[in-house]
Amino acid sequence: VTVSNDGRIFVNFPRWGDNVEYTVAEVKQGKTVPFPNAGINHFSDADNPAEKFVSVQSVVVDPTGERLWILDTGSIQFGPVKPGGPKLVAVDLKTNSIVKKIEFPADVAFATTYLNDVRLDLHRGKEGMAFITDSSSSGSNGIIVVDLASGQSWRRLNDHPSTKPDPSFLPVVEGEILQVCLPGQPPMRFAVGSDGIAISPDGKTLYYCPLTSRHLYSISVDALVNRGLSDSDVASTVKDLGEKGGGSDGLESDSQGRVYLTDYEHDAIRRWSVASGFETLAHDPRILWPDTLSLASDGYLYFTANQIERQGTFHEGKDLR
């Protein structure tokens, strides 16, 4: 979910099942309408993945409020990415027309890559930079950096411990250890890498966390964008900011440099700052697997309640949402 400066609300629906008619929508009077149009949202195997939305995982209104950036995984139901499918698309919110499309090459978006969330710093370079988490559950994890002017992209922190699932972490959600439980198969560990991401207001620090971990990390943005630095030099700027209380999916930041975190283990929304550390803002049993935080200009913090822990993947095929 993301909210524009004039109050327009946009949501995404990844194609995790056959019942997804469109993968990007605008909310109008309580109903979802395909955005920017129905045609680009309709994808079939005969279509060119580069020309359609395959499966959108994230939508973000940029700091200017003028463009909606759409992150397409190019992957349906976490399967191998379709060539040309992984991309970042910008839509002008005045005309509702696509004004930029950046496709990711195979050495950036691997066959196993799952593009998860994106944040932007429009003050770097000619048109700004984008930062994307790769949360693959079956391959490499890391952070993808994109030069919005040239369209060039590259990976950083590839399989660095801070972007990988914590091997000692067992998520406990609604009082039960969360495991993958498929019909006729023994339970399997649920493990997903770098997911939530946020950027400081001065554009100097990027915050991120694996989905299956209780730790929050930060890294220097100057290091991420400097292609002359070695991977080890970039990794040397990583900081472990400590345990945040529970596993997080979405992150967000505000103009004061505070970071907002979802906590899917405790049905909560938390906030971190250098001065106060971690604190709880909201705790409610209706906050079932919160995700995709969006701090809007109206002073409200919006988020989704995905109920991921109730999906059939974790209950031998039975959907409990």
C-alpha cells in the first residue's frame, strides 16, 4: 500500500493464486480499480513479460508525490522469473501514464530472485537512485541498486549474513511456530531473506531486515552506490542495530529519522530511533501479519494486514484467512 500527497491510495496484489485478476490497483470509494489500466494488468503465458505486469510485489509513491513506482517481480507463485519480467516502472500520477521502465538483467535479477520492496533517493545522480531487497527463499539474497537515469543496476551484500535468514530464528505467530506445512509432506522450516527496507531522510543510511530474523540492520548509502568499492568495503559499513522484539515484514521512515517496523509475531507496529531505541506504537489482535507501511502527508501510518500465517502453505493446503 502507498498513499500519494493528494490522498490517492494504491495497492498491489502479487499473483500467488489463480484468482488474481489484476496486480496493481487504485482504491476508489472503497473499491479497487486496475491501475494504470486493465490491459497492462492482464498477463498470460502468451504475453511478453516485459510489456505486462507479471506479479507486482511493491508500489511506492516517490518523495515528490508525482510518480508511482511499481516493482514487478516477474515471478508467479515464487517460481522462476520470466525473462523481461523483473522491472521497475514509473507512472506519472497527473496523466496515469508510464514514463519510465527499467528491466533488470539476468546477472542482477537471478532466476531465483524475488524482488520485494523498494525505496528511492531522488537527490543522487541525475534522476536519483532506487534500492530494492531480494527476498528469495530458494536462492541468493541481497540489495539491488538502480541508477534511475541510466537504468543500470547492480547487486550489493549478495548473500551477506545480514541479508540471509537467521539460522537460529523460529517465528512464533498466533501462538504457534510457523512452518511450511504442505499436504503429504513433512513440515519444513520457513526461511526468507532481506525484505523490509527504509531510507533515512538525509539519504545517508539504508535500513533493512530479513523476513525471518529479529534484527534490524543499516548500511551506508554512499557505499552502496559507489561501484568502485569492493564488496568487502561495502559490507564493512553494515551495522547490527539490535533485536527489535519480533520478526518484521515492512519498514518505513519519517522526516525525523525514525524507523517504523511491522512485528508479525506480536500483532504490532514498532518504531526505532537512536534516542529511544525500540518502542511499540500499536498492538492489536486484528493486526495480523502487518506489512508495507506508508507514512502519508495526512499524518497517518497506513499498512496492510496480510494474514500470511493463515495461508494454506502453513496449514496443509487449508486457507484459514
